[in-house]
Amino acid sequence: MQSKTDYTLPALKFITSESEHVCRLCFSSTDEQEVSLEDNVRLQRPYFDENVTFMDMFSDLSVQTEPFLPQVLCMDCATMTINSYLFQKLCNNSNENWHIALTKLSKSLDQSLTIGPSVQTAYLMIKDDENQIFTSRKRHTIRSKKTALNKVKEVLKAKQPCHQVKRRKSNVICEECGERFNSNCHLVKHMKVHSNAKYPCLECPKVFATQLQVEDHAERVHYPKKLQCPKCPKMFSTEKMLSYHDKLHHVAAVCKLCLAQFPSKKDLRAHLDKHDLNKCPRCSKSFLNKHTFKFHLKICGNAEERQPSFFCDICHKGYARKNGLRTHLKTDHGFGKVLSCNWCGKKFDAISRLNNHIVKHTKEKNFHCDQCGGKFVTQAALVYHTRLHTGERPFPCDLCNESFLSASRRMEHKRRKHFGPTKECHVCHMKFVTGHQLRKHVQRHYNPQSKLFVPEGRIQFDFMY
């Protein structure tokens, strides 16, 4: 940085007319090359295009003008002045353009407030002289108005909520069995089930409708599993099965309806059912899981569907659902891994069922009521208790106008009010509504301290009679 004496000497030379070639800004000598403040300069930029003098630039840049000071600039200061002036014009132009763009956007958003909530909207920017579509992944390209409108329709269709799209597509019905499908492709695959062609598996007795199903079954069940998932201990036979498992269980997903995050797509699918609660039209019972809801619809109010259709080949025990038979084979006959309770030795095929059972022994109260702070052993007990606070009675009686907190309370009501007592004592022939009431009553016949005590011979006589 120059000292004050360095600036003082050139200034004295100019004042004493010893030298007239002194830069107005930096006090350096301009003997070799200089620019007058009255010179015109043509400035051509996208945001500014005019002829201006350096004196005009000084005025806009708030530089003090004095006719008795030097009226020339060195080349470096002249270049710096031009750049400073252009930067100021660029800032002013930018502020104006942002104000115009935000004003237009605000006006557009104000208009959208008058549209109903069920109407889908989209924003399309079109120039006055040409049609252009602005996208985030492609470069700006000139399109016709018809192409632009078709693009808007595609964007609106893609932005629809997933549950609305699924409902709209689920109109494809199989004429053979009445089952619904999301697309014609799924219907075509399903129709092969009704055909006579059967493809057996060479490794087991199972039979499939198509050869592709046989190959998928072989990959899942019979191929040697040598590929381990790097994120969990599970093993797979092919890269395809491993890739499918990774996408389903280890890729994070976000719900587009409530923006909740989930560790996998499988968890997201289970969560999406909660946005559309399934309610049975017959008994008004609600379900979060769609598969459970579909099965309930088949058996609710239909006694024939409750009959067992899956039978064990070993003990001939029957089950209404295939999963019930699988659990029976695991826990009772040892076909597969099972988990045993350390307290009572009861067997379970899933860790969740075992954990729900263990609390019966530990009596650990992990479920808390948010309203009164009460603690409960199971989730079902907490739900039942919460209904006492809310007054909710989701189990109405189909024979009268009464509603109840649970299905068991409703059944007890039906037996007591509508069906009458059916459990008969073999000693005094008194009838009771529930088996528990009957057992309590019979114990009094054998208790000498009770008024209902009957000697053993009398009991046998009355029973035989």
C-alpha cells in the first residue's frame, strides 16, 4: 500500500501544472496511455446496452466529481470503473426480474386457491413467441401446444396418489371366479389357473399352472442357497432372488400420503393399508391388513366358509386357513423351526407370537394409557381400556340396538338375551349361559359347606335318572 507521501507528490505536480497526466483515482502517471472522463463507451450486455461516458459512470457509482481535479484515468482504473458500473446494472436488473417472476407466481397461486380440493393442478410456463416446456431432467426444447398439453396430462397422471390409481385400475374381473386384478396382464396370468394345463414340479408333488411358476418355485425352494444377503443372515439361490429381497426389505421408502419414513418397501405396504381402513359391512369390524380383511369377508356370516378346508395328513385335523395348517405342522409335528416358551414349553412358529405369550408369565406391563397412565400386559387389554375413556363400542348386536366393547361381551349378551342359557347342570338341570358359570355351579354341588351340596350317591342317582 502506497504511503501518503506517494500520493502527495503526484497531486502537487498536477496542481503546479508540472504534469497534467495524473490518474483521477489512483494518482499514477498516465503519460503512456490514458482515458478521458468525457470519452463515450459502448457497453453491450444482455441486461444493459447503451453508450455512456466515464463521467456518467462516476455519477451512478457515487464518485465525487470536481472539474479542478484530473479528468483522465489510467487503463486499469478505466477497466475497473466499467466492471463496477456493469455489476451495479446487473444487480438492478436481477432485482427487477425476480420481482416480476415472484409477482406472476403469487398471482397464479392466488388463482389456484379458488379451485376445489379434488381438482388436480399443474403449472406450465409458455413464452409469448414460442412454446417451451421446462423440465428438471431435460434441456429446454421447443414443443408444439398439443405436445405441451399432452405432457401436462402425463404429469398429472403420474402425480396422482397411489391409492387412487390402484382403485381405478382394480376393475378387471375374472369371469370364472370373480376375482379382481390391477391390470389385464395380471388377469391373463390368472386365467392360466383355470386352464387344464398342469406343470408338476420334478422335486416335489406340487403342480403349477405355468412353466414359469414351476421355475420360480424351484429357485425359491429347491435350488441350493449359496448367496448370503450382505445386510442380513438370509441365504438365496440366485442373484435375482437376492436382488428382489434387497429391494423389498433393505431399501428405505417414504409414504407419499403422510411423508412417514420406513426402513423397507414391505413396511411401507403394510403402512398404506392404514390410510384406507377396511370395515366389514356385516359386523362393522375394522381391519388394518387387507389380506385379513378379505379372509374375514369370506367367513363373516357364512357358516360354510368357516368349515375346515385344509387337513393334516398325519392327524387329519382340519383348518379353515392354510396358514393355520402350516403352524400346526411346525408346532405339533416338527416340520420346520419352532420357538419354545421357557416357562410352559408351548411351541410357536413366530417370535412375535412367542413374545405375546411370554407376557402371560412375566406379567410385564409394557402398554401405557396416555389418558390415565394405567399399565397393561397386552395391546388388546390397552385397546379395551381405551374404549372406556372414549366411549367407543365398535361391536353392535345384529339382533338389537345395543353395542359392546368387545366381541366376547357381545356374544355373552346374545346368549343371555337372545339365545337363552344352554349349558345344563347334570345334577339339578339348571341352565347357564357360559361354561364358566356352569363349572362354578357344579363345584358347589361337591362342596359340603355349600347349600347346594348333594351327597355322592344322590348325584349318581339323579344323573342316571
